[in-house]
Amino acid sequence: MAASAKSFLADAGYGEQELDANSALMELDKGLRSGKLGEQCEAVVRFPRLFQKYPFPILINSAFLKLADVFRVGNNFLRLCVLKVTQQSEKHLEKILNVDEFVKRVFSVIHSNDPVARAITLRMLGSMASIIPERKNAHHSIRQSLDSHDNVEVEAAIFAAANFSAQSKDFAVGICNKISEMIQGLATPVDLKLKLIPILQHMHHDASLASSSRQLLQQLVTSYPSTKMVIVTLHTFTLLAASSLVDIPKQIQLLLQYLKNDPRKAVKKLAIQDLKLLANKTPHTWSRENIQALCESALNTPYDSLKMGMLSVLSTLSGTIAIKQYFSSAPGAAATTARSFDLVKLAQECCYHNNRGIAAHGVRILTNISASCQEKDLLPLEQDAVFGLEALLVLCSQDDSPGAQATLKITLTCMVKLVKCRPHLSQSVVESLLTQLQSAQDGARILMCHCLAAIAMQLPVLADGMLGDLMDLYKLIGQSATDKKQELLVSLATVIFVSSQKALSTEIKTVIKQQLENASNGWTAYRIARQASRMGNHDMAGELYQSLLTQVASEHFYFWLNSLKEFSHAEQCLTGLQEDNYSSALSCIAEALKSYHKGIASLTAASTPLNPLSFQCGFVKLRIDLLQAFSQLICTCNSLKTSPPPAIATTIAMTSGNDLQRCGRISNQALTLSLQMKHSMEEFRNLATRYGDLYQSSFDADSATLRNVELQQQSCLLISHAIEALILDPESASSNGTAHVESEYERRMMSVFNHVLDEVESLNRKYAPVSYLASNTCLCNAVIALLKVPLSFQRYFFQKLQSTSIKLALSPSPRNPAEPIAVQNNQQLALKVEGVVQHGSKPGLFRKIQSVCLNVSSVLQSKSGQDYKIPIDNMTNEMEQRVEPHNDYFSTQFLLNFVILGTHNITVESSVIDSNGIVWKTGPKTTIFVKSLEDPYSQQVRLQQQQGQPPSQQQQQRTAYSRF
């Protein structure tokens, strides 16, 4: 229990990490010093876990030096364990501070008389090549060992040579001739040649080296026509070309030549595999002739396995720019129809092939052509694609085997893509899916429901009649509680929620709840409730959350479900809003706020140190403040109804010289109400800024969640703009263009935005100045229109698919966090900032870290001593640096001045920049204290001046020169 508490505190960052790291290292060191081999091995293999938990250089350096000692004095089995640990912890090697000492201890074993010990040492050196690429003694040992008579040592030398060639240009240039001689030498066994050839893939450091390696490989492929030799040589050829880039077109031609002319099936398969690699990496280098040659080979081959491989390459190319080049660079392309191309003929021929894989690639090619070449008249191709997809759907939906499920996934992905780029095909595609749903296997039904939901999110194509089919199917689901049945319940419910554009009918809710009572477990009910919250069906969600409250075993889960129930009830209160009924709107908002305040209290109780629910709390607090701002705006508009007519108001405004009084009121009350409106506008702008901050802090959120936050921000800016345009500054009225929408919630919000902007613009155009009554009505109706769109709680509110965090370590750092670091005021403090990027199970799922931005600032907390006239530049420290993490580790230094005596508070804050250059304020923020002390000589001079004694000449002279 104590150990788990310790690790909990360390993970939560409570300042005990260093102590825990030291004690863990001491525990492992005790195992290393044990006299029993088993305990020593156990201690060695536990080091990777230690590195993962405490990934900072000071610990990793100590640990690797201890492992190097074990490697130096231990037996071969222990050395092998150390080697495995080093290979597992490759990304931590660059954190070793004493590289020379580490290498010296490991390298001493190379002089052993035992060839196995030498072999393990060579593999160890090869695994360390990234940190010692230019060590000449390592280079020399590898060269020597290549001539050894022991096979184990030679194989280890080959491994080390490959690793060093990848890292060091000098080594690659030096070893190339040696490798060439060994490969061409008659004394070298064939199996050894097969191991030596792959080293040549790393000879890409300059053009001449790559060219000479390519010539050697060309000679080998001609001189040694055996199957194994050709396969290894061709694959090395491809990897060398992919790295050097300049020879890729030649390599594609060579592979196509072997694919066409070589009769051996194994060689053809290797050629297809390498063509697929080049199609993924450099599709722009494929010419029309290359694609044409591949089509001809696929049309002529009698083997299904080879045809499937070639179609796989073509389907990869069809989704890239290569397909446009194929159609645009065709001779007489303007005169020919799309059907006359060999690629199209091949795809059409394969669409109805008896092999599912071949048929899937055929329809994928047709779908990609229809999606990519939209400027061409491809109506016949579209029909071919739809028919082929429907045929595959019928075939695969009846089969529950893994192969059929994989093919069905490809088919459904193509359907979604085709409907997205060709919306007129959506009706027939959806009808075929609904027809097949009735008779399909459960596994296929789940996938088909996902497809229907994806299509319905893009296009509102699921009409009421189709909803009836879905409900019939929902009733037919059996009473069994198998995993697939539970998954199917969730998937079908999702499609029903998506297709119900407005509130769910009582009949639908009854059927869903009845089915959940009969055949579901609590987790299935929660997932369905979660989907209802995402789709805006809050009444259904609230009832399901209420039913689950008594089924959880933890009080944190209880509070979490209770908060979700309250949020659903709050949003349900807003569905009864009606235009022009403002008193009812105020009571609805008040009721919603009451539930939201209950919910935020429960949500706070549900949070834990390991799961603080920061996004959820931030999102809900902003929603509460937004509702309060809406309520305040409606109240302000209601109070302005007693304003005078516009003409009188304008006259009064002109005579008083206050433009704000144009909106009404004759007395000071008029100015007060006008200022309230201005205050309301600023409040909405402030809310928009806070939504922007929430967006920037949500690095791990999916795109739908971020878009949702963005829509909330835009709604705040919209109301702010409407207030300004109608009341404060009519010249600012203008409307924006439309944008592509991805979901029903976004579609409805954008519709409201456009409607409000059009209203504001038309009012300003018709009436100048705008009537107080018209402006009030417009503002209140805009608020009600926004609130009538049911809020969508997106995925990140419930589920975190990507997890990214940064741990910072500062040095120097005090032993006690509250204790300041002492620095003399005539010196600079070198602050070293190290950091580690930590990922969850799916790193880089939505976005990846390109660089880390570190901001260091200092604030004077308490001043000691007399005030001196000091330049402003020396009073504060404000610095920023960007560093790129390497293997999830980064390090940099700052030089800070503390001229003013006293205690300074230093804050180091990190933010990340993704691959698109967007800055995300992820944190963390770390603080240390520095105490600036007066240097001894200045103190002595000051004391002498206070006593009236001038400083001696000798002391002045010594001080002047002491700086040098």
C-alpha cells in the first residue's frame, strides 16, 4: 500500500519523484551486487521500466554506468541481458552524460579471448551507434571482426556495420569497398553474402556513394540469378533508392521489368511488395507508362494472388496525385472516354471477381477515380462503382469470417467516400445498406451501422421511412447478451439518434429503453446515453443516466453520472424556448442554470488528482457563464423597451454629445442602460477569448470536439457583433461567407449564424438608425435561436483517445520547493530546463508535437536593501526558446539576471507547437524562487562609504582586474 501511494504521488508530480528515483535505483543496484545470478538478471531486466518512469538524464546516466560495469565483469548471459536492455531503451541513450566512460567499460570486453563475448560487445556497440557514430576504435573493431573465422562474431560485426553505416558517413565510405570485396569474393559463403548485401541500403550519404552501391547491386542481380540472391538484392536496391530519392524512377522500371519478365513467383511477389512501398512513399514519381505497364501485367497474369498484389499497388496510387497524371497525360486524352483506359477496364473486370480481395481493390480504384477526377464526365464509372459496392456488400454481409469483415470495411469506407464527393448517389447507397441490414450477420451489421451514421452526419439522407426500418430491426435484436449484440445495440441507437433530426418520439424512446432493460448491461446503456448526449437528444440521455446512478460501485462514478444527468436536464430545459416569448425564455435559462450549478458541483466531486476533468469543468463553467450572459442581455433588452422614440433619442444624443444615448432614455438611466449594453458586448468578447483559451489547451482533443468549442466561441462573437452593429456602431454590419460543415449540430449552428447576420445587415440597410424595438427583438431572437440548437457534448468530454503530457525538470533546483536558490547580484544564473514528452497508448493520433516552446519569466516578490537606479532592462527576465524534442526528450538553458536584491519568483511555462505550426497551451507551469544577494566587494565598499572611508587604491585595482 505504501509503495502504491509513493508511486501515485510521484506520478501526480508532488515533488517526491527524485527521492523515489534514487530509492528505486538503489534497490536495483542491490540486485546487481547480489552473488546470485538470478537476482542479478532480474535487476538488469527491470531497468527499462525504471527508465520509462524516470526518464531524466541524471538517473539514466547513473543506471547505464552501472549496467556497463555489469557488462564488463559479468558472464555472457548477463551481457546478453544488458544488450537487450540497451536495445529496448535506445531512445534514452542520448541522455547518457558520461559517454566516454560508458563506452570505455563496454569496449574493454572486445579484447576478450571468448568470441561470444566479442560478438555481444559488437552488437552492444552497434546498438549504441546513434551516440558514438564516429568512434574510430569501434570502426576498427568492426572491420577486424568481419574477417573473423567465428560465424557468431561475423554476424555480430555485420549487425554493427549496418547500424554504423546508417549513422556515420565516414564509416559507410570506409566499409563500402570492404563489403563489396566480401560479397564478390569466392571464399565468402552464399548465406553470408545474403547477410552482407542489406548493409548497402545505408550507402545513401552522398550521390557518389549511392551510385557506386547501385552499380554493385546491378552487377550482383545479373551475376547471381538465384531466387534468394535476386530477392535480397532487389529489396536492398529499393530501400537504397527510397533513401537516396534520385533513382526512384529507375527502380520502378527495374521492378516492373522483373514483374513482367521473371517467371518466378517469389521474385514477382517481392517486386509487388517493393512497388507498394514506393507507391506509398513517392506516388508523384510514377509516370503514366509505369501505371500502364502495371495494368498490363495485372490483366495478363493468371494468378489471383499476384493480381491482388498488383491491384493493391494500383488502389494505393489511385488515391494520390498519380491518378490525375495518368488521366491528364494520356495521348489524345480529350478524345477518349474514361472507360477506354486500361486501368478502368481492369477495375471493371475485377469488380465482380470471385475473389473478395480482388473485387474490393477493383471497387476502391473506381471510387478513387470518381472522387479524384471530378472535372470529367464519369457517370458510367459512378454507376459501375455503386453496383460493384452493392455486390460486395451482399457477399460480405452474409459471412462472419475475418477476411469477409476486412473486405466489408474497405467496401463501406468506399461508400462513405463516394457519397461525400457525389451526393446524388447517397439515396441508392443508403437504401441498399438498409435492405442488407435485415439479413446480415451481427458483425457486419455493426460495421454497416457505422457507415450509415457517417453518411447521415454528412448528409441528412435518412428520412422517416428509413427510421421505421431501423426501429423494426431494433425490436428484432435477440435477447442474448453477447458482446456483438451489445455493440449492435449501441451502433443502431447511434444511427437512430443521427437520423432523428429533432427530438426523439415517445415511441422510439420506449422501444430503446425496453430493449435496454431486456438485453443490455450497464456499460451498453451508458454508451447509448453518451451517444444521445453527443447527438443532442438530452431527454433520452438524462433518463438513461438516471437509471445508471445506482449501478456503479465508486462514488466518483456516481458523481460523474449525476453531473451528466444534471447537464442533460439543463439542456432539456432550453428546448422549450419560443421566439418573442422573452419572460418564458428567462425562466427556462434560470431553470437550466440551476441544474448546471448542481452538475458542476457533482463534476468537481467526480474529479481526482490523476483525472482532474479539467476540460469538462472548463467547458461547463463557460456554458454557465454564457447562459448568464444571454439572460443578462435579454433583461437589458427588456428594460430598454421604455426608451423614447429614435428621433427624440438622436436629438438628445446630439445635444448631450454622447453617442451611446442614441439607443434611448432621456436621463442618466439612459446612459446607464447604454453602458450596460456596451458591458454586455465586452462580456461576450471576453467569453469568446476564454473559449479560445480552452481550445488552445485541448491538444489531445479530436477535431469534432475542437470544432464544437470553436462554434461556441463564434456564437459569442456573433452576439457581440450584433450588439455593436445594431446599437453601438451601425457601420460595422457585414455578413460572412459559408463554410463546409461536418455534422448536423454544426449545420444548424451555421444556419443560425447566417440567419442572424442577414437580419442584422438587413435592419441596418432598411433603417438608419435602427429602431430600438427592432434591435431589441433581433438580439433576443438571436439568443433564443442559438439556445434552441441542442448543445452537443462531443467525444473528448467523455473519452480521451490521445494522451500527451510534458514533465519538466529544472536545475539548479532546491531540495525544499519553498527554499530559494542563492545567487549574487553581479552574476547570472544558468537555468537548465529539461523535459520529457509522455504519450498514452495512441501517440500522435490527432496531432503530433513538432517543437516545445519554453517561456521563462521572473517577478520580484520582496525587495531587500536600498533602492538603486537600475536600467529597466535589468529589472525583469522575459525569455522564450523553442526546442525540438528528440526521442521525446528536450533540453535548453537560459541566462537570467538578478540585479535587484531580494527574492525573485521564476516561472517556466511550456507550450507545444504541432506539425501545422499551431501553438497549444498544454503546460505545465513550474515555479522556483531565487534570492539575489549583494556580492561581498560591493557590500564592503558600501559599508566603507557609510562610515565615510574611501576604498583603498589597492582594493580598487584588485577588483578591476579580478574580472579577467
